[in-house]
Amino acid sequence: MSPDDERNDGLFFGGSGETRTRLPEGEGGGDDVYGGTRRSGRSGRTSSRSLVTVVGVVVLLIAAIAFANRGGDESSSENGDGKKPESASTAPSGERPVGGKRGGIPAGFAHDEQGAQSAAANYAVALGSADMFNKELRHGIVNTVYTPDEATKRQPDLDKVYSGEKFLTSIGLNPDGSAPKNTSFVSRIIPVGTKATKFSGDTASVEIWYSSLFGLAGEAAKNPVSESWFTNTYELRWTDGEWKVADFRQKDGPVPVGRDQRASTADDMAKAVEQFGGFTYAR
């Protein structure tokens, strides 16, 4: 442990650093925790004063914790990297969620920054779904999500990728894209959060951070369901009364530390896929 680590431990956890908190007389046993010999012979008045000091420290600690948890402090980082999202970025808007659908995908998003974020989240869910492995459903998704020009440009390449026998067999599917017998194919995106990095009337750039579940659930599955983390950036354009994707980029992470949890059985995973439906992300 470095000297700096010792100072940090001392500050927050009562370690051997520079900041010390003494216990009132009578608590603990033997020598002082910092190496000194415990002093005795205190008067009742001195003990009372020590107790008052400890109570004061506790009160200040509670106040400090409350202040740290208030959020919205823009001065937490000198360069702004540590700025917390404003409450408006995750709070409900008060507006009614979209009620319509187009091609099975939520539609009718507001022509504003919040509507662009909601559209990006829903489009990511559709583009990352198992429906993309079905030619007819894939065409419907692409034509709904992308601008007309972009859909026309991307459709041939997507057909080539998603229909390629080598690709399909490499992920454990049959050459026709179906799941092997007694297995369930899983391809889902779970949005964690979105943010608009640019917004100007009819154009918007939205980042979406999400977790992805992908693989086969079943006893005989050769490619079991696993989890990945990505951030997509969608360039959106307001077209024909709706937000459409004009371009997008993807990068890995941020990836959280995995907990020491036992993986579920193939049967439990297959049941979960069948029993738990997806969400419509609109706010």
C-alpha cells in the first residue's frame, strides 16, 4: 500500500493515516489503536467533553454524506469529466408515451431532444433483436428505422451478413437461421441510459449505453447465452414526421465488473427468454 493509500484509508476508514478519531475513554482495550498508550485518570467532565466531541463528529459525518448524495454538483471535476447527469436526463417527462407502432416498432416520438433519445433506445432494441435474423422481419425493421436512402444502401449488406451460412453456423444456428432442436435463440439489447451529444432541430446525435444478451439457451447449445456491453452512437434525422437513423457507430463498454454469481442452467435461461418480454423505451 502506498503512502497516499494509507492517507485515504485514514481519512475514510479510520486507518493509520493523518486524520484520526479517538474513542472516548473506556472503549477499546489496551493500547491506543495508533500505537500510543491509553491514558487513564480522566475526570467525569473530561469524559463528557469527549463524548460530546464524538457525537459532534457523527453529526458532521451524516451531514457530509447527505451533501455528497445531493447530486447536480457541477464542480465535482475541474475538467467537467465528473459531472453527473442532470435529473431531467432520466426523469419522466410528463408527456404521454408514444401510442403508435410502425412495423412492430414504437413510433410517434416527439420532435425534440427527448424524443430523439427515446427513438434511439427503441431502434437499438429492434436492431439488436432476434428478428433481424429473419429476412422478412429484418427488411421491415430496416425500412422503419433508417432513412429511405440509408435503408436502401444497407439492406443488401445486411442480407449478406445475416443470411451467410458461415456466420449463422458460427453462432450455433442452422444454415437457414433457425435454432437447433431443443434450443432457444437469444438476441436482446437492454438499454441502460441515453444522452444527446448534439441536437439542432431536425438532426440529433444520441449515444446509448446498453447490455447485450446473445447466444443459445438449451442443454445441447454450443454457444450459450453470454453478456456484452457496448455504446452506440446514432445520427438521427427528422424525416417524414419521424426520427430516422442516418448513420451509427459502435464501441465496446463501459463494462462493469462482473459479480461472483453462479450461471443459471440452460433450462432456466430458456424459460426466462420465453417468460420475460421486452420493454418499450419511451419517456
